[in-house]
Amino acid sequence: MQWFTKFDIPKQESPFKIEDKFFSIGSCFAESMGQRMKDSKFDILINPFGTIFHPLAISQLLQASLEKTNVPEDLYLERDDMHFHYWAHSKIMGKSKVEVRGKLLGELALCREYLIKSNVLILTLGTAWVYELKSTSDLVANCHKKQGNLFQKRLTPLEEMKKSLVNTLQLLKKENPQIHVVLTVSPVRHIKDGISENQLSKSLLRVLCDELSREFENVGYFPAYEIMVDELRDYRFYKPDMIHPTQQAEEYIWGKWIQTHFSQETIQLLNEIKQLKLDLAHRPLSPASNSHQKFLNSLKQKLERMSPRIDFTKELEEVNSQLSEFKNPS
């Protein structure tokens, strides 16, 4: 008996490689998937400005990075003796405006470096609902817990979001013609907007992704949202907040991601890396035993075989440090 609906996801025509460079930006789902790639030893930059949910907010940061422009000076703010900027998440904060500016400039430079050198850009869109300052109509990526009466909330029209992202993608293509862009819609539910309002928002984002993937040859779509709401159609796959996918759900979507975008050779390599990480996390019952010394020597050999292709420098140092204790017992 089949308990849920499965659907096929077309394989990536040119599979990504472990040696490729990646940049993931967008919602907290972009962070969770990006962290899995980082844990698997991919070279990836993940949300340098913190979690960013809205297409316009993502676009303005990417364009500022590519065009080497500064963020607006009048959008710095102070709260509880700390300073922030309305374009970024509260991850970017400091004890002074100067400190925040320095952090933002650093992240913009790093963002530009990855945009120009990366093989793949992953954009995860979270919501079409946007907040703007009433006083200036400036879009904010984060309200930083300021009073609600300072902001106006609105549903962004499809054409407005599309125009912004088209400009960004065209600019990116000039700087990095070879980059491949993967669009996703976050499966995280924004139920504070309302159930119907969340569905309306996700629908707009899905149409936006479809139109962009049809318009640009180097833009594709990965159905993370569809996997969550169709294949994993059950509240047991949500955390207690009923908003975020559980670790089990994220692992399932991660499995779909690697099956879609990587060759069998790379998937095998990822499995070997996963096993190595499990071995590195092993805590022996008897650390001074001969069996543990043999285990460490075997692990060292595996890491050395992998190292010409993947950086396991820190892990090798850790294993060598443990082996040295056998040579120099206290």
C-alpha cells in the first residue's frame, strides 16, 4: 500500500561537483540546507547577511554587492544599546553604527567574491509579504523588534518581484556568465501572516520561480516546497511550532537534493564523507586500548586518501594528536 504521493524530479543535466563553489542565500531553509552542504565539505557561503525572506530584500543586497555600492546610511537603527541595519538580519549588529557598517561592508565584499567565483547560486524565497518603513517607504529585510506602527505591510505584486530579480540575474550574468542559479520556495510556513495569506504568498513565489526559470537558461527550480506539502503531507514532519520542518523532513529533502543535482560518483563520495564524520565523532569506551589505536590509524589513512581532493586538515590534526598520546603516554 502506498501511503503518500511521490513525484519525479528531473536530474540536473550538468551535475554539480564537490569541487564547485556555492552561495546560498534566503530563508532559514536556505541555511539548513546550506549547512548540510558545508558539513559535507562543500565550499559554500551561507546567508552572510543572516536570514532574508523576501525576493526584493535579497535582490537589493545582491545588487549592492555586485555594484559595490554602500547600504543606505539613513537605515541604521539602535535598539537596547545595540546597532543594526534594516537591510540585514540582527545577526549583523554592533555596539556602534561604525561597527555595523564595517561588518556590512565586509559581508558585501565577501558576497561579491562568491557571486563572481561561484559555480552555483541557491536562492530560497520565503514570503511575498514585505514590510516598509511608513516614514520613507524603504523596504526592510528585518524589523528588528521595533514598534509595529513604524511599518506598513503589503503583499508584493508578482511583476514587482520579477522586475527586481530579473535585474539582479542580468547583472550577475554579466559578472559571472557560467554561474547556475537554483531557485527554491521555502517550505517553512509563515502562519503569522495567516493560513490563506501564507498560501497566497507561496503561490506568488512559485509563479515567480517558474517565470524566471523559463526566461533564463541558467536558472532552474528545485521543488523543496512541493516535497514538504505533498510527499511529506503530515504534521509529524513539522517541529512543535508547526512552522519549521523537522530534522527528519530536512534529511528527506536533502536526499532529494543530492539525487537531483549530483552524479552517482559524487553521491558515493558524499556517503564516504558522511561515514568519515561518523568515525570522527566516535568516542571509544577505552581510549588507551590497542583497538582504538588501530581504529585511529585506519581513520588517518582514510582521511589522507581523501585529502588531495577535500580539505580534511583539521580532522587529520585531531587524529594525529590522539595518536601522539599513544607514543607519549603520560
